[in-house]
Amino acid sequence: MKQLIAWVSVVYAGMMLPVQLTAQDSTMLTLEKAYQLAQEHYPLIRQRLLVTKNTELALQQISKSWLPQASLSGQATYQSDVPGIPVKIPGFDIEQPSKDQYRAVAEVNQLLYDGGTSAAQKNVQHISAKVELQRAEADLYKIKERINQLYLGILLLDEQLKQTELVKQDIQLGIKRVEAQVQYGTAFRSNLLTLQAELLKAGQREIELRANRRGLIDVLSIYVNQSLPETVQLQKPEWEQPAVSAINRPELKLFHYQDSLLQVQKQLINARNRPHTSVFVQGGYGKPGLNILKNEFDFFYMGGLRLNWSLGNLYTARKEKEILSVNQQMVAVQKDVFLLNTNAQLSQQQAEIQKLEALIAADKEIIAVRQQVKEAAHAQLQNGVITASDYLREVNAEDQARLSLIAHELQLLQARINYQTIAGNQ
């Protein structure tokens, strides 16, 4: 509890509270509602929109590869030699091309077949988006552990406040008895002062508990983005033993998407190594034109089919696939490590649950005995057999036994909730 309060003070010092909670929600808050509000207002939630927008832009960019692609080029050259006919034919004067030549060309190219590259790229983008969204989902899930700590910490303080009130009632009852005895001279005034001092200590303890509760509520307010009033009541979660305790964490789906991403990246490698075909049209103006024997500026055009096959990628395709296969094995190892650690945590929580159940059973027996002793001490105090200090000793002993029960019951509830959170069923 002290560690939790220290952590709260650090977090709360640097944060401001958001808007006021509505009147309908100001009186009661459930753990499920706290989960919902915390996840809805956590800054990481904005990453979902960014991933979706980024995926849309990437898919639009890939689709544009099927649009007609236009290009312009131009060049002016001077070459050391040009083709010519060294034999002179009577009646024919064939002019030799100039050594300075000029050309401007416009080309429109329409892709007909890309080997499945664009389809594979779209698959990569879709799976990449799923990976990023699921990674954000896994990070958002972790906030439940923080909410559990805050929520159950407040519930523990509420139970301690209730017990403090019961102790105050016991002390006040003792004060009434001793006041009458002092009035009739059958008891010393020091006994009355001892009880009154203990009542003040109980009031001081109540002040401390309420301050700690206010600190936890303020930090919870930050996470749920609601300004929770000090009077807010937290509903104690109802815990039921789940029918199946299988692990259902969002990290498992993340590992699945990561493996799928590596698989479609292999498909992209195969697609890039296939030949691409397109249809093109060229038009230009230059000296010479397509007829190199005509040494003057002229317009020209041509059209046809084009086949492109980059053979250089074939040298690296095998190694690229091996790298992706190794990455798949690494993802599998990460999944196994995650399952191992998660099962270890579940085993630890199960042992904690069994321990706390045994402690609670012992606490109840101790309280039953302590209550009988306190009632006997109250009767003895009324008859003047024991002093106020003796009576307070029995009151405090029962108080400590009840506080132990309260702590163990809340710890048991927390252990059960943590078990479900760790398993992914919460």
C-alpha cells in the first residue's frame, strides 16, 4: 500500500485533471467502466486512426501503378562519327547525317501485367496495418493492470475506513461507560483520558486514509479522463470462476499477424521476380527522325508491347526468403517465451489465490475469538474489573484481526482479477 501511494504521488504531481464527470456517473463507477474509459481516452488510441489513414494512402499509391505512366525526355549530342555509305552511286546523292543530333521524346506506358506485384504489395499493406493495430491493442491491454491497482487500492481504503468507524464506535461505547464510572467515583479519570486519546488517534487514522483515497481517485481520474468526485463509490467486482482458463491475450493475435506478414512478404519476392508486360506509345521530334538517312528535323512515332524481366533479383531472392524464414522462427520463439512467462505468472497467481483463501479462513476464526474476548473485556470494564488500557488492548486486537481479513479479502479479489487479466479473459 505504501509503494502504491508513493507511485501515485509521483504521477499525480505532474498531471492536470480533465473535465468533470456527469452527474449520473458521479455516484458509482464499475471496474468494467473504468477499463472502457481508460482505453477510450488513452493517447495511444489515436494511433489506430493514423495506421488506418496511412494504410489508405499506401493502397492508393499502389493502385496508381496501373494508371498510364507518361514521361518526357530530350537530348542533344555530338558524336565523333556517324553512319555513312562510302560508295557513290551515280544518280543518287545520299547525304551523311550530321554529327550533332537532337531528339525530344514523349512516351505513354500502360502496364498490362506486373507478375502480381501490386496485389502482393496490397496484401503486405493490409497485414502490416493489422500488425500495427494489434500492437496498439496489446499496449492498450496493459493499462488494465494499472486500473486494477488503482481501483482495488481504493476499495481497500474504503474497507479500512469502515473498520476505523467500527473501532471508533467501540471506543465511544467504552467512553460512555467510563464517564459514568468517573462521575460516581468508581473509576480514575486517567482511564477516560486514555480512551479519549485513542479516539483521537482513530480520527487521525481516518484523515490519513481519506487523503490516500483522494490521491488514488485523482490518479484514476487522469486515466479515465473524468474528474471523479471524492464521494465517488466504486462497485466491488463480482468474481466468477471461468469455465475455461485458456490464454486469450491480444499478444497472441499479434504474433499470428507478424507471421502472416512475413509470409506475404515472401509472396511479394516471388511476384517481383516475374516478368512484367506493358503497352507503350512514343512520339517525338528530332534530327534525324527514325529515318537516319534523312538529315533534317522530323516528327516520328512508334508503339508496341514491352517485356521487362529483371533477372538480377533472382540472385538475391533465395537469401531474402531465408531471412524471412529466420524472422518467422524468431516470431515463433517470441510467442513461446510469451506463453512460458504468462503460464508462469498464472501459476504464481493461482498459488497466491490458494494461500489467501487459507489465510481468510484463519482470519475468520481469529476474529470470532477476538470478538468474544472484546465483549468480555467490555463487561469487565463496565464492572471496573479492568482498566481502559486493558479494554483498548482487546479492541485493537480485534481491529487488527479485522484489518487483516479486509486486506486478505481485497488481496484475494485482486489476485483473482489479475489472474483473469493475465490470461486475457478480463
